[in-house]
Amino acid sequence: MFPRIRIKEHRPINLENGYLIDGFPSVGFSSAIATESMIHTTQFEHAGIIDSDTFPPISVVKDGKPNYPTQIFVNEELKIGVFMSYLTLDQSLHRTTARAMLKWAKRHRIGLILSSVAIKSPDKNEEIIGIGSTDAARQKIKNAGLQVLEYGTVPGIPGMLLNEGSLCEQDVVVIILQTDGNGPDFKSSTQLCVAMSKLIPGASCNIPSLQQEAKKAEAVIKKTEKESRHLKDSMYG
């Protein structure tokens, strides 16, 4: 029996021919940091939550208010939706989460899903590389001036988005980021912000404030991960 992902929308959403950004953390926290920076930089509105009985039961308190750890934010003017999450999901949930994301994208007629994965590397290579699920997605990467990955492997939710997207002809682009795995993922988060601005018209991050956001977001994610670890162990073990 596959786990069920519930997506609850709090308001009507119009993102036809727009963009969906996958903000689930993978290796490191670049995606969560970059998406939170974007939400703070541009006028995004809270539009819903993502939940599951298999998610660790935890509330993230910000500014004195409880929040689901995985939420949906939208900017309808720019046609951008963001799935922002403080949860690092167990790998048993990756396939189901990717399929739920694709189903949501199809319902809202999303044109492009943008995801990312951080690869641990001691090198300081700042070249941004992308992988596309379709010929059209690969052309979008080239048009943005980014290199297209020819050979390699992509794990987790981003990998499943690529595989499933190729089957249903949904344009998906996954950005490969380089991280040393130490400290706040400021460098790779900046890389992702640059890539998003190239692939999504109007998308931007406040780079000067990104380093501060990186420290804050990573602290929240690490605390959430620590406090939910024993819950995940009992749920999945």
C-alpha cells in the first residue's frame, strides 16, 4: 500500500502555463533556502499545505504562529507556485511525493517543473548544469545558457520527477548544484537562485540577504530534522 500525500488548497490558484518549484530538501538544504529567499524577495501568498500520515507529526513555529512544515506559496502575477518544505523526507516517500507533484502540476496546467539536487563535491566548480525530462525542457536549459548533463544519475524526488515527467510529457528541469556539505549552503543556494532567474521570467532572489536567510533556514531545517528523527525511526523502522 503506497503512502498517500494530501494537498489542501486554501484559495483558488491560477498558474496555467506557469511554473512549479520543488523546494523539498535533498542533499543539503539549497532548495529550501533558495525557495524561502524567493518567497521573501517577491510577493508570494500562502495558498495551501502538503501533508501525509507518513510525514513526521511536527509543527514549525514562526513569528509565534504554528505552521505545517510543507506549504504551498504562489505568485499568480509571475505564474509561479512553490512547494516549500522543512522536511527531509524518507526515501520511501520520494516516488509518491514526485507523483503527487506531477498530478498537481497537471491539474493546474503547469508548463515547467523546476527541481534541484545538490552533489557533494570538494571542487569549486560554479558551472550550472541542468537535466530535462523532454526535448522541450532540454531546449529550455540551452536557451537559458546552461549546460545540459549528458551522462549521470539523479536520486530522490528530482530523479522521479524526471522519469515520470518523461512518461507523461511534462517538462521538468533539474538543476545540479555543487556543495561541500559543510555549513550553510550559501554557494549552492546562490547557484540555484541564478538558475531559477534564467529559467523562470521574473523569478529572483535577494542575493545580499541570501546568506542570512541560509543560516536561518538551515537552523530551522536542522532543528526540525533533529526533533522528528525519533518519530521517523519509529514510523519507518
